[in-house]
Amino acid sequence: MKKIILTFVLMVITCNIYAQLDGPRTYWALPKNLNILSAHAINGNANASLNNLTFVNPSIVAENNLYLLTYTRSQPIFGRTFYSTLFLPAGNINATVNLDPQGPAATSETFFQHGLGDIVWSNTINIFGAEGLMIKDFLRHENRTLVYFQSAITFPTGQYEEGNPINIGSNQFKYKFGLPMVQHLGKFVDGQRLSLEVFPSYTIIGDNKDFQNQKVNQKGMFTIESHLTKDITPKAFMSLDYSFMSGGGAEFISNDTGMIMKEQAAQNVHLIGATVNFNINDRLNLFLTHNQTFSSGNDNVSLDGTVTKLTLSWSFHDFQEKFKSFIESN
């Protein structure tokens, strides 16, 4: 039982997925002063870059490979659970561009790009249900209903070439505001935990002022992400995932004349997927997530693709040793 309790503390931790989706059990309550370092490998095959899934190019088939390091620190503010996460991405894109999609015989061109991605800084504070607690108090507290406020900023630090139709970096600032909510269902018992999680958010997307001699004025994007998670064993859980993304319509304005050259309608995209977690030991967790599009309300420029992510997450805190001593003494 002692081992199971310690394992649960480390299993509730997962880090945000790069791009627009966060992932299951991201917003479960955490004990104070916890540190999480994660390594992520993400593969996405789509007609868009993973840095902006609503900036779609129907003439592109792109394989995105991203590699991220993320660091999360849990430190209470105003007595509430608060954690901050920094994303440091790098990767490559291998894309095929159809140069004449309307012609009788399509002509294609391929290009390859590699380099750093857009840095993301995310901050999340609990506003209902999760006080900032030390480990011994955290384990005795049932956080059944949780509501958070999240804000995140994306910096345009990634590799970007003005002439490319798709890039690792977006050349755009982005500002995300979210209201993650978690409801625990059924027994609050290790190995039997069940949760329903809904994460609505809105992302403000800044202008890209240097895209093929055009300025891209892109509208914001609304996302609602949901997860039904269930413990498989005391050391593993699985999640059924559904997300909806709406928005991102764009105007392409000539830098020479200031005239609108073309417009791209907003996306209305449904994604389904699943996540599996395995606890390797007291400090390490392994996550595997897969998402894919299954319908869109915009057939002309609809997002079409899949994203698969593998994460290895390592937590560290002096509570690991202190808590073992605390359990053994009780």
C-alpha cells in the first residue's frame, strides 16, 4: 500500500502536449515544490505544421518530427496549486508541395528544414478545489472537482524561412487563455480512479508579417479538449480523447500593395485519440498518445492528419525520501 500511494503521486503528472492540445491528467492537483522534467518525441503527418494546426495548406503533405524538453515547477501562489511549464522544442519537417493541384499532371517539389521550434511558457493556477499542500496533507485530501485558469505565450523563436509554405517556427506570437476543469468520478482509490476532464481555451494568434511577401492576418482559435481517463492498474491508466478546434481563418495581404490576395476560411476540426500511461518506477513515467482528424466543416482547406507523441517524464523532489520515511513511521 505504501508503494501504491507513492506511485499514485507520480502518476498524476503529465506535461502539456506541444501544439494546441494539453493531454489527459495534465491538470490533476500536485503537491507543492514538485519538479518535473520531460522528454517528448512527436511525429505528425498533416497538411499543416504542428506549431499552428489551423494554418492549413491543402497542397502540402508534411511529416513533422519534433523533440521537446519541458520543465514544470509546482509552487503554490495565494495558497492555491500553481505550476509553470517551459517548452524548449526542436525538430525537422520533410514536406512535399503540389505545385499545380489543378493541372492534368501534378508537379511536386520536396523540401527539408530542421532547427529550433517556438518556445512556449505556460502558467496555471487553481481557482477551485486544489489548495497548495505539502505531500502528507496532499495525500489525505480528495480533490474531486478542480477548476483552473491558464495562460500561455508562444514566442516566435523557431526556424523560419519566408519563402517556405510551411516551417518549424510560426513567426507569430500566440496568447492562450484556458479554463481547465477536472471531475473525479466514482471511488477515489488507487487503481480505480476515473475522471472526466474538459479544457476550453481561446488562442489569440499574432500576425505573420513575412510570409512569401505577404502579411498573414489570422483570427483566433477556440479549442475544447476532453478526456475520459481510467486507471488500468495502480501503475497505469488509459484515456479516450476528443477535441474540437474552431477558428484560425486568415487574410493574406500583399506587402507591396496592401491588397488582400486571398482568404482562407476558418477551420472546424474534430479529433479523436487515446493515451496510455505506464509507471516505470518511483520517478519515471511513460506516456503514449495518438490523435487523428476525422471530420472538418471546411472541405476546401480542412486539416487532415495524425499526431503521435511519446513522453518520458521524470519527477524529483526531496519528498521522495522524506515521504518514504513518513509512511514507514506511521
